[in-house]
Amino acid sequence: MNRSRMVQAFLLLFPLGISILFLPWTVQAQEKDIVLPESGIHYPGGFDPNTVGEVRGKIHGLSQPAGGPIQFRLDSGRETYTVMASPQWYWNDLGAKVSAGTEVRVRGSKSMGKDGNLYLIAQEMQVLSTGKTYAFRDDDGYPFWKGPRAGAQGSRGGFGSPQKGIGGGPGGMGKGRR
């Protein structure tokens, strides 16, 4: 093969090779915002930083509805929230393992669904018995599973912020504190 053909082949194949490196982020970032039928909550885009709070309680009824996020009921003793965490693949990448009765602290955006129930779009979750923390969103509510935002400078850091070295940030970098 002469040098000219090698250069042509390189110029043709190099951009293809580079684009393959970014393909997983592109596919994940294209997740569409949906309205969950039972609650009327927009997901994943329904996070409102103005309604962020923390709820401590016990997990019940962990599930993943078709086409939606991992969900569970969080009983705080006074109120019960339906927590919406992340897509199942991201939950699995973080290595999140909880079962009925596990006591957790969840920070997230609180809202009332059209069904009259309380909802919490999770930003971070800490398993109290182990101290493991799982981060789902940055301080502005942007989902980590969508990859980095163009020009993003990172989050300011919360109790499970990847900037503190715990939780799971973009690219599955964290598995939680052990």
C-alpha cells in the first residue's frame, strides 16, 4: 500500500474511531423526558432545585415501572414518598443494593403528584447502616447518567457529591463509599 492510500485510509477511519468513543454518552444523553401517567411528574426533567429537601426513612416496594425510573416508597414515619431514582442501568452501574426495610436518607426535589401522593426525584441517597452514598444528579438537578453538560463546571458538592469522592458521578466513576 502506498503512502498516499495510507493517509487517505487514516483520514477516513480516524473520525470514525473517535466518534465510537463518544457513542455511549450520545445514546444516554438522548433520553426523552416523559410524563409518568400515575403521577403526572415529568421525568427525568421534573427536578426543581427550589423544592429540594431531605427525607429519612425506610424503603418499601422497590420496582422499575416500564419505561421509567427505579422507584421505591420511603416511609418517614409521618409521610410516605414515592422516590424516583434513576434508570435501571445507571442504578446497576452504581452497584446500588437496598431491600425492604433499609433505612436511607434521600435528598431530592419534592412534589405532589396529580394522584395526591408525595414524590421525591432523588438527587442522592445514603444507606444509613453502611454510609454508602449514591449520587444521581448534580446540585442543579442535571442527571449524571446523561453525561457531562457542554461547558459544565461540575457540581458544588453535597453529602454524596462526586466532588467529595463518594457516590457515582459521570461515567460510573463511583460505586459509593464502603
